[in-house]
Amino acid sequence: SAQNLLINGAVQFAGNASSVAYSRFGTSTTKRSNYITASNDLLVSGDLETVGSVSFGGTASVSGIFFMTNGQHRPSADSTTAFRFQNAAGTTSVWTIDTTNTRVGISVGGTLDTTFEAGGLASISNASISDRFELTSSTARFGINAGNFTDTAFEVGGVASVGTNLNVGETATATTSATFET
């Protein structure tokens, strides 16, 4: 009795479909003809379950929904580009997670050098800042309901109030209330 099954060439299991150059379980044909082409490539057209580990040494592609039972995905080592989502051409990173320096960047376009960085216009709703909020660029603008365009360093459109102290310039201080009228 034979203890080993040796086959030279592609194998096909289940079905009487026409022969293909790659190995397969089932009768479907590949939709990834750039990867699945030779007898050492395998297509499984039904469901596949593994109880042990699975390792991918090259490109992996998921065309449906990818579920993670425990919700975790870990890189094999910490890296400044541990997770990186790129455009379809693979030339631009649109989302980067840096696990070495604990940073996240969206469309940064260069080096990710702050804890959270967004390149381009970003919008935040219902935010609270408990420490410092600084605009450090000489061209930085901060507008609150400012309208279409914020053209001064700090701009408020509508009514604003100050709770305790209002400092104007270097030395002038109004300590309860201040009213400016035009």
C-alpha cells in the first residue's frame, strides 16, 4: 500500500469542470489571474477554516469583509509604519499608525512627528481640551463661527464672553467684565 501521494502538475478536486493550470478545490475559476496561474497555486472555491496558525509570506488580499473574533491585529514588531493604508497605487499613505512612538497620521504626506496629525482640512465636533491648545505658526488662524474665511489670528463671529479675566496686550487687564463698542 502506498503511504504517499505524489502528483506532478495541477490537481483538481470536486466537480467535472474544465481543466485549469492551477490546483483547486471546487469548480470556480480564479478572479486573481495575476496571482493564481501555476500548478503550485491553490484556489478553494468553498469555505476554508483553520484551527491552527496561518502565515502569509507575500501579498494577502481580502475582497469581502474581514472579521477578527478578538478584535486584535498586531504587527510582528513595533514600527513607525506598523499599520499603513495606502492609495491603490501604493504610492501615498492615507493612514499610518506608528507603534514605536505612539502616533497616528491621516494624509500626512511626510514624516509623522506628532501624536495625532492630519494633513489637509480636519473637522472636530464636540471637543474638549483640558490642557494647552496652541497655534504656533505665524500664519495660523483660529476662528469660532467666523463665517467663510478666517483672516485674523483669532476671530469670533457672534457673541463671546469671558468668565474671569480678559488680558488685552501686554499689561492691560479687565477683571470682571469689559465692553468694547464701536
